[in-house]
Amino acid sequence: MGGRRRPTIKSVAALAGVGRTTVSRVINGSELVSEKARAAVLAAIAELNYVPNSVARGLVTSRTNSVALVIPESESRLGSEPYFSAVIRGVSTALAETRTQLQLILVRDQSERDQLTESVAERRVDGVLLVSVHEHDPLPGLLEDMGLPTVLAGRRSADESLSHVHSDNTGGAAAAVEHLLARGRQTIGTISGPLDMDVARSRLQGWRETLEQAGHEVPDRLVASADFTEEGGETAMRSLLRQVPSLDAVFVASDVMAAGALAELRRQGRRVPDDVAVIGFDDSIIARHSTPPLTSVRQPVEEIGTTIARLLLAEIDDPEKPRRHIVLPTELVVRESS
């Protein structure tokens, strides 16, 4: 019925007895492959008569004029977190000035990661923007090994090797805590994001260092970790109030979690800000429409989007370009919750 299907990178990997990443490394001339694996892959390519898409178009260097924006999160998180839509707006704005198309890819499990790897190996995109970076996520390293231009919104750690753009997370958290101290708050807790993310660790660091410099003790019971969701914020707030009934302020590492914290404080009859002052992070639409309106650290999320897109376009044009690490400023926006 219509002849044999064109062999894919997956079928080459299966015949050679290696992973798809190894096949893509061989195709791209990477040195990170043993001679034995390289020979097996080349033999499989010859046997299957496999032609990578990029070769079929004539040149390995031929451009697709499209880039992928990869978000390793669920649709529900994508829909409930204003951060992602603001990044997408920023990226779209930067790409609108060019002839580059944007592919939005959610990577929620191993099979979707494999599909992305195949797309990258066959050079169906010229580069990748990666948002919501976790410390041990294999994707950034995979993309780096494949030699594909890649720029991150955020970073895996302080010694990130890929180009990346992030807000001054530590400074933003410090400004929030300084504001609470200036208002006379004595027992200031924090709800952090997942600690396998640099963004969460940096905001926690800003909270901790500012309190220590002011001569305050920072016992572990003042910290509750959550997952950047509203439900996580509620649960963490409940935990803080149970462990520290005298709590009179909380710095929350995102507006979404702060909305959950406000709901839990209301449920427990704690008045905001009279009993407990609350500060969020992002200065998203949630901050302006919460009850009471939320004091929050503003970060320039759309600018993060436009900046990562422009860095990526520059790296695609000149792969030898030095990698850039850009930190954008934050600003505390004071409202009624503090």
C-alpha cells in the first residue's frame, strides 16, 4: 500500500542498537561518540538508506526559519501561570520583526522528549528556547551536545554554560524582605518554589540573606517549599501557620502561590495585612486583582521573552558568537497586602 515508509532516526537507532541522541551526534559530526557506536550508526544509515531531512534539503546548514519554544510543563500549568503567556508574547514580538516561525512544544513525558530530540536531530528547527528550567533536566545538555543554538529563560545553576536571561531574583526577594522589615514585621516566613529550580533557590537566598543581615534568626520552620501552583501556596501557608503561629509576614516566591496563601489566611481568619503581611513575585494580573491587592516584585517577563528570542536569532546567524548571560532588574510594587 503506497510503498515503504521513509526510515526515521528512530529506525536507525533501533537497528544500530543505540539511542536516538547517539544517532543525532553521529549525523552532526559530534566527537562525543565511541568509534564502535559511530560504525554501527553509519552501517545502519547505509542499510536503511536513511537521509536526514537537513541533507535531503541539500545542505546541513540550510535553514528552516523556525524555532521551538519548549516548555516542560502541563497544559494546566501553562494556562494558570501568567508567566508563560507573557514570555510567549515577548518571544512572538521579537520574532514578528523577522521571517521566523514559532513552534510551541510542551514536553510532559519521555515520549514527548524523544519527539523533540528527533525534531532537533533532523534539524526541523534552527534553534530552541527553553523555559521553566529544572536543575537536572536532561534537555539543555542534550541540546548543547547536539550543537543546536539554545537559549534559556532562567538557568540550571549559577554556572550555567548556555546563553540565558533571568530576572534579579535574589535582589527582588531582598527588596521584599527589606520592605517588610521597614514596616516593623518581626516573624517573616517564606513560601519557596521547587528547590530544583535556580529561580526558587535564588529567591530563597535573597529572603535568607536579608533577614540574617538584619540580625534575625532564620530557622527551617520559617520556610515552606511548594510547586508554583495556587494549591501548593495554600498547603504551604497552612504548614507555616501550624509551625509558626506568631507569623506576621510572608514572602511568597510567585503571585500564583500568593493567591493560595491569601485564601488560606482568609480561611483561618487572619487579616491581611493587619495580622499577616503578604508579598508575591511577578507583579502579574493576579497581584492587581487579588483581595486585598497584592504587593509584588515586578519582573520584566515580556522583556525576558524578547531578549531570549533575539539572543537565539543572533546565535543562529553566528554559532561561534560568545554565549551571553543577562540579568534584568526587578522592582517592588507596593499595594495593600503589606
